Amino acid sequence: MKLNIAVLPGDGVGPEVTAQAVKVLKAIAMEFGHLFTFNKAFVGASAIDKTGDPLPEETISICQNADAILFGAIGSAKYDMDPDAKVRPEQGLLRLRKSLDLYANIRPVIAYEDLLNKSSLKVKQIRDTNILIYRELTGGLYFGEKKLSNDNASDICEYSRFEIERIAHLAFKAAQTRKGKLTLVDKANALATSRLWRKVVKELASQYPNVELNFMYIDNAAMELIINPRQFDVILTENMFGDILSEEASVIVGSIGLLASASINDKYAMFEPIHGAYDKFANKGIANPIASILSAAMLLDHFGLDKEAALVRQAVDKSLKLHITTPDLNTKYDNITTTKVGDFIEDFINNPEETNLN
Ligand code: IPM
């Protein structure tokens, strides 16, 4: 298969982790006889430094002409403490999501047996957790009209039936291929947008009679996710609730450096770790590349390259089993860098039978 992949490493640890994912994709292409080409583009703080714009025209056009986008991370401490900054790195990511209409953000949360003791939660609570979060990505508070003056500020939260229906269908269909359970997380006791979500999703449920639909308020869901994560199969939720819940879910898995995501619609697809840029950890070799590598596996899934994706996941499992992991997870070895994890996974793909710690 020929794939033209836009690579947007972004800021902070983004370039380091993305380089490992690209390495892994190159190994897969070699092993399975595919032709993957990679086109780099700037986004975020690094794009502001170069052009003054967090999402230059050239980057949009590279993305529009690609089959898929591999995204690193975005953000910079320089802008975090400046409420008056006119341009912010995050605008690059948000505008990219909006301009490509990447409305469905899919975030798997899987508790690895070998990492259960890395979580601060009890092993018996989290074992066998396997959740798929469908986060709406182009609506809600993030994109409503914004006002900010010295004494007043507002962010409008708006959702249309159309926006809710299109992601709800995807979430129902995903539930059909899994345990058949869908939980809509909202705040319908306080928010009008949440009441519309409930109404629309309830109406669609009759088209999916084999899916059990239930509803949970976001505050309750935040607690239930920690107390009893196994009760969830597919979670469907709006933009900001999904951002917060998925980051919370990383506690179950043991490190935010493990959580991957796909943002899709019928035409475009972007793959990115859920973690941020963490610029104070950049260029130290300590950033965990697994979320980025697993995002590459989701890219392979997206194009039906099932064997290829399975091999990447097998390589990741092996690295976790052998403790070839960065310091966020490791207690056994203290010299495993970002690149070493990528090298191990690359070697495994080249030679699955023989790869061991050496
Ligand atoms: C994420 C990030 C982004 C978001 C930020 C960088 C705007 O936290 O992808 O989860 O909130 O969507």
C-alpha cells in the first residue's frame, strides 16, 4: 500500500516521540513491502517561531494532501502564563482539527497486565480495563464564541443535532463490535447542550437494539472511572469532558505516555498521543514514545493493515514485558531512553523471533 503521511512533530517532546513512531512505520513498510512517504510540517510554538502563525498555510495544505497525519504534541510554557498572548501554540492544533473537520476523537484505555502495579490504583480494581472513549472534537466550549476583557470573559458552548448524531453513530457502531455497552457522559442536570445530547443519543438507540445505552453525569463518571473502570465499554462524550476524562484514565494505565488517539472523519485522519508537549522534559531522552507508536498502530488499523498494526502492538507488549521503557514506567533499568524504546520496537518488527534485551 502507498501512503503519504504528513508528520507534524510540534513542540516539546513531540519531535522525539514522533521520530520513534516514524521509525516504526518505516520498519513496518520495509517488512510488509509498503511504500510510506513522510512529509514534515510545522505546527504550534515551533511554527510561531518560524512564521508567526501556529498553523501556517503550508502545513494545512500538506495535511490536506496527505492520506494521514501523524501529530506529536503542542504547547509551550512560554505562552502558558501569558493570558494576553495573541497567538497560542494550541490554536494550531484546534484550527487544524476544525479546518479538517476531525470530529471524532477515539481514545483507547487498556490496562496492560504487565503494568498493573504501575498504577496508583489497586490492581484488583483496574485489571482487564478496556475502554474506548469517543470524544467529540470540533464543537462545544473550545470552539464557541469567546470574549475576554479585563473584568469579564465568556466561552459559548454550542452543539447541533448533526454534530451529536454523527459521532454517536460511530460510538454505537464501535459498541456493537465490543461488549455492546455505550455510556453517554454529560451534565444534563445543569446544561442545555447535555440535554440535547441525551435526547439525540436516546433517539438513535432504537437503531442499535443490541447496544445497552446508559447515561452518567460527568462528575459521577470521573469518580466511577477510578473506582470501577471495568464497568465501561464505550464512552461517548462532548469535547471538554472527553479531554478531562481521557487524561484521568491514564492513571488506570500507569502513565499518560501510553495513551494513543485517532481523530477522524470520512476524509481525513490524524493520529496523536494524548499527552502534551512537556517542554521541560524535552531533549532529555526521557519522554515515553509508546503513545506515539501506538498512535501509529491506530493509523495502520485505519487503513485495514491489521497484521501490521498487530505486529506493532506485539512489539510494544514485549517492550513493556521486558521493561524496555522510559523512566515514567521503569524501576528496573535506569538507562532506557526514548530512542532505545523505539530501537527495540523497530528491531522486534524486523525480527520478531529473536529480539531480546541486549
Ligand atoms: C488534547 C489536548 C488538547 C485538547 C489541547 C492541547 C488543546 O489536551 O488533545 O487532549 O484539549 O484537546
